[in-house]
Amino acid sequence: KNPKYADFYNSNYSLDYMNDEAWMKVWYSRTLELVDKYKPDLLYFDGSLPGTNKGMTYGLDLASHFYNSNIQKHNGKLEAVMNLKHGPDK
């Protein structure tokens, strides 16, 4: 990421936004709203699950909410799929 273009990406947050608690709160609330409003059966993240580093649980909390709300939507049957481009960094 080039600091010269920081305002293009997310000017209110650091370039290392995956480790930025404020950015992860915004990401979580926006993605939670998407799940609640549109009730998708599929989520795809172009990388690993966001919000799971530095002790943060936003990604895991979102996955839990996504799957649990899908189970409720389908009368106890899980039909949701969450795809990640790659697993957690080691």
C-alpha cells in the first residue's frame, strides 16, 4: 500500500487497516448490516477472515452471526457458505 494514495483507500484509518480497531468496528457493523438486511446464503472474502488478528474477534463474531441467522432463516438447517481466499496467516 502506497501512503501517497491513503485517502483513496480509507483516509480516516491507518494503511494497516486490518490491525486498526476503529476500522474493524466499521467493517463489522457494515457487514453485520449486510447480513441482517439481505440475508445472503454466501459470503466471500478476498483473503483471510478479517478482524481475527491482535486478539480481535470481529471476524469470528460475524461468522457466528452469519451461520446462526442462516439456521434461523431455514428452520434449523444450515444452508450458508462463507468462502475465504486463504486461511489464517501462520
